Amino acid sequence: MIGSPTKKVLEDRIAKLFDALRTSGKPYDTAVIISKVNQYYFTGTMQDAILILRREGTVAFFVRKSYDRAILESPLEIIYKITSYRDILSVLPQDFGITYLETEIVPVATLERLRKHFTCSDILPLDKIISRIRSVKSEEELEIITESGRQHQYVSEKIIPGLLREGMSEIDFAAELYCSMLKLGHHGVSRFSMFQMEMIIGQVGFGESSIYPTNFDGPGGMRGLSPAVPLLGSRDRHLKHGDIVFADIGYGLMGYHSDKTQVYSFGKAPEAYVSETHNACKSVLEKAAGLLIAGNIPSDIYLESMKDLPASLSKNFMGYGQDGVKFLGHGVGLYIDEMPVIANGNPIPLEENMVIALEPKCGITGVGMVGVEETYVVKKSGAVCLTGGAQEIIIV
């Protein structure tokens, strides 16, 4: 039954973190977790707080706000109320020694506030250690992601075609889609680990908007509302007969995501060369998905999938112009962009119950972005698709 993580699940996750720290090959004294997403993974609640693990086995969750909500949501008996980091001294020693910290996301100012009260003789990066633990999903996590994928498929196949109408703006489409997703069960956010990455539901665009340059590290584009808010869609781009509609959507339930892209053609069938390019992307996805087997190496999967690409993908594959990306897929979970990355240079073998989105796409001048994206769970016998499977361009 889908629900919040149990006490045993959380204790098992903390035990795995202790094991990973012990076998990291580097001595340590303390691990400090400030990321709310990582705190949720290990405690079952998301507060203004700090989670601290000491090498000898002490685990303490110090909560500023809201302590009351943390008590209600977390089954762990490790929660302490604080008003500042100074209060931690009543529980833990002042000398943190060699300290693991999420160096990818913790601001220098936060580190300095911590150092005001505690001595850290050295700082080690904690991010990849936690990411590797989180990359292998439990049965409880897979149950949530599987349901997210099921609802995601319904959105792509049943809801979106009914929303598209001539003359609507991209922002009309995005707003109506977001409302429909929320009513269905979507958790309302799309979380990314990429620093300062903001996203609402994903990337949506009509025609050439879907190849508009963007700072997002993905193959698709998006014009957005303005240079200050390059999200959701344009108020000025309206849907017209013959447009390609690109919908790269992040869906999610209870914090966990699925990732799927579907392309539509509004009012008529797409030109033959557009369908050819789209279906070539679909063939690449099927080839790569066949290699998502526990034990396989991500870099080998990438190189094999990129070998002998169809002629229709010789230009603007995995991006448009100079904005092409150097990966073919990525892990999915509490973030949409997790480990592992299916890219050249990643030598760490896949493990069973990793969840990975593959997204071969290609930009077409004057048309937009075509291609597919599906979310899979890795098994020893092969990948299982959670989002319904790739389709040809849907004519609306």
C-alpha cells in the first residue's frame, strides 16, 4: 500500500548510509545533511532542520520549524527542537572533526554559520554517496513510481489530446494541463538536483518554441513567459493548424517522479520526414532500453546506442544547434535528474531496481523538437517500462 516510509524503512536507509560512509575509503567523524529532500529520504519529513550522523552511531535530527510537524510525520525517535545551531551543543560535541557535507548544494553562508559553533577539521563531499544509495529503489518506492507512471501515461494519452484547441496559447495549455494533473493526483512540483534549476511541470512548446534556447540541461527547448521566467510557456505563441506540440512532462506522486515525453501533431498528420525523424528516435530508445540490464555499464549503453544512428538523426540529435546534451538518459526518483546518467564516461554498473528515463530527441528546423522519453525500472532480466511505452506522433 502506498504511504509514507515506515520506521523500519527509514532505519534501514540510515544503516545503508553508515555502511557507505564506513566503506568510502576515507576516515570521517560526522555527516551533516541539510538538503530537505535528503532529510525526507532518511526521516520521512521535510522541515527547516539539520540531520547529523556521528561515526560511533549517534543519529540526531535537529528541527527549527516545524518541530511539531516533524513529530507528527516522522516515526523516528531522534528529533530535537532547536532555535539555532547553538542548541545542538546540548546533544553533540563541539568538535565535528572530519565532516561529510552536501557540498553541491550547501551555501558558503550556511557552512560559516555551522562553523561558528562547531569545528570541522576537513570537509568531504557527501552528495554522491547519498545519490548512489537513493539510486536503487526499494519496493515501496517502486510502488509509488509505478503508480506515477501509470497516471503519467493517462495524462499523455487521454488528457492532453482533449486540451489542445486552435488559438490557445502555450501558457493556456500549460495552465490547463497543470490543473488536470493536480486533479488526477500529481504532487504539484518537479524537483531537480541541478543547482538553481526551476521547473513547474516540464517543457511544453508549440512548433519552433520547443527548440528555443534554454539553460535547462536537456535536449528540448522552451520560450517561457519571459527572460526572467523562462518557464511554462509563451503567452504570445498560439496553437495553429499543423503545429507540432512538444510535451516533456515530469509527473509525480508523494515526492517521487516519472518522466515522459509525447509529441502531437495538431490538425493534420505530420510531414513524412518529421515522422521519420521521430520514429528514428523511437528506434534509438528501444535499442537503449534493451540494454538497461543490471550489471551493464552506462557508458557502454550510451556508446552502443549512439552507434550507427539513422541518417535522419545526423543533425540536431539530443538538442538543437550548439545546445545538444551529452547524455541519453538519467535516473529518476525524488529528483527528476538523479544517478545514474546514461553517458560516456560513467563506468559504474547498473543495479537492479534503479529507475532510469531514456530520452532520445531531435530538433527539426522550422518544425520543433520530436522524439520520445520513457521511464524504466532496471531488472536482471531487462528493463520494465513504467510509463506506457513510446508512441508515434499522436495526431489530434
